[in-house]
Amino acid sequence: MRRRALMFLFMAVTLTSLVVADDGAVSRLQSNIAGLSLGYVKVGSREVGSLAWHPDFKLGPYGLGADVNLFLGQDKPIGYDNLVLRYLEYNDGKKGLRYGVIENLTWGHGLLLDKYSTRAYGTLVLNNEQLAYLGFVDLDSYVVRALLTKRGLYGVRVEERINPMLRLGQTYIADNSGVTPLGTTESQKISGLGLDATVPLPLNFEGFAEYAQLIGKGSGYGAGLSWGYDMMVANASFLAEYRVLDKNFVPGYYGPDYETNPINLSSAEATGNVKNGYLAKLDVNALGLASLKAIYEKYNDSNSGSLNADLTAKLPQDVEANYYYKQPNFSNFRSLSFEDGAILGGSLAYPINPFSKVVLHYKKAYNPITAKVEESQYYELRLSF
């Protein structure tokens, strides 16, 4: 199957290179195959060819994007959908509502909801279970935000602009369905509250303080400095925070791996120790050619710190590379094996001509749908006119 798919991909690359050389052919194909990709998907022992169309439409404040996937074979991987409404949104700057995948969502400074993502759950290719509702209303003095996921997590946040020198935020999050930590059979249905305050400082610095509580469990406090600078051609930001956490509280409990590998709060509580420590974040983007996002945490009740890194770079000949590694927090509660939550992934895009590129995607992670650690590969020829 792999040989047939790769041969098909090679023939498509050759054909596309010939087609785009004809300006007349380009104009005829523009409205028919924009966003088209030909590919090959392999998850564990399952493998199929794939023909996909990724249309995007934009009209004023309205937007729509979809994935139409035609899998060419009988052994389609579990959890892959033929039609996915990638996003549907309205946003006029003062109010907005989006139905789609949620990635890297942080409210406040992340003590309660930090880098939450619906994309980590499930398959390498986007499916309908990874979608959620995210909306906001800006009333000048107030901004109200709301989140609702298909898996039962919902949240509301109110941000108050008290004056130019003070901003306050209040957050509430609850989970109707709950999550089940690996190795257990009991579901955790935890609600959380968060409060935060931010004040501007000279030289693009901001000072902030935050408080969060997992209702019925524990609470934590944090205070720190953040800094950001945009030089048009490059930008950078940095955050440093010291945290004081009691034995029943886990920072960023609603985090990027909340759906796939939630922290077992009973294990966290069993240590009987407070978990004071610090957090550092760095985000650098240079000339659009390279970007680095790195987060490091260290707590006095952890055997080691936790690290999340995301690197994107544009290499010679316009080759684009993106790789990420996510290591769970509190490594003494969860090891660094893929069975316990580590995620490795990335993509490599090689341009064939101005209108097409070959893209290789890779992900290795625990899949709660199949209850196995799976290596997924997705090879595609992406056409965009």
C-alpha cells in the first residue's frame, strides 16, 4: 500500500510540475483545485491513500473553512472523518463566535487555563471531535469570553479595564463529562476559579498577580513580570513568575494534554507537600524565518522540571520545518514515556514549484481512542492556487 501511495504521489508531483508551467492551465484550475492535496496516511498498522480538499471562504466578518477527505482504501484509521467543518466564524472586532479547533488558549497568565488545546486529542488529521465553540463580546469597559467543547468542558471569563493602569480578570471553568487519568477508572469532574490583575510598567514591562482554585481540592498564587517588544521585522516576549501552590493544586490543570493525559489529583495530593516554584516563558520570532517558543517549569516537589518547546524555521530553498516536543508537568507523578503523556511531532514542507509542495507530517503520542501509543505519518502533495 505504501509503495502504491508513494508512486501515486510521485506521479502527481510530476504532473503538477508540468501543469503549472502552462499559464493557461493555471487559470483554468484555479477555482477547482485550490487547497487540494494528495496524500498517504499511516497510523500504526493501518494505512490508506488520501485525496483532500481544504477550501476557505471569507466575506467581511464571516469565515468558513472545511476539510473534505476521501480515503482511498479499506483500512481507514480509526477516528478519521470524511467531512470536517474546520472552522465557522463571525468576528467584527467587537464581538465574535468561532466553531473550530482550539489551540494554545490561555486565560489570564495561565495558572488555571494554560495553552489548552482540543487538537491534541485524537488523530493527526483534524476530525470533528477536536472542534469547540469560542466567543467574545467587547463592551469597552468589559470583555466577556466563553468556551464550550464537545467533550463537556466549558468556561466563562470577564476582563475589566478598571483604568489605564489596572486590568482585572475573573475566570470560571467546569467539566460536565470529566476526564479519567491513565491507570485509573474514576473520572475527575473538577471546576476551577481564577482571578488575575495586571498593571503596565516602564520599558514595555507588565507586572501581574494571579490566584486560582480547583474547587474542593486546592489553590495557588503567582506573581511575576512579563515583557514584549515588536520591532516590525522581529518580535520577542518573555515571562517570569514565582508560584506558591498547596499540596492539592496543580498549575495549568486545564492544559494542552488535559483531554489526553490529565494529571491524577489524588497522586498530586498524596505527596503531602506544597509545590512552590517558578515558570519561565520565551517567545522569539525573527524576520518570519524562524520562531522559538519555550516554556520551563520547576517546582520543589518535582524530581525534574518540565519543558515544552516549539521550533519553526524556513530553511534554504524555501523548505519549512516545524517540530514540537511536549513533556508533562510534575514528572514525579507522570514519567516521560509516551504512555504517560509525552508528545513528539512536526512537519516538513518542500516546495516543488510556486503552486505546490510536498508535506510530511509526523506525530507520536498516546491515543485515548485506541488506548495505544501510535506513530502517525501523513504524506501529502499540497496544491494552492
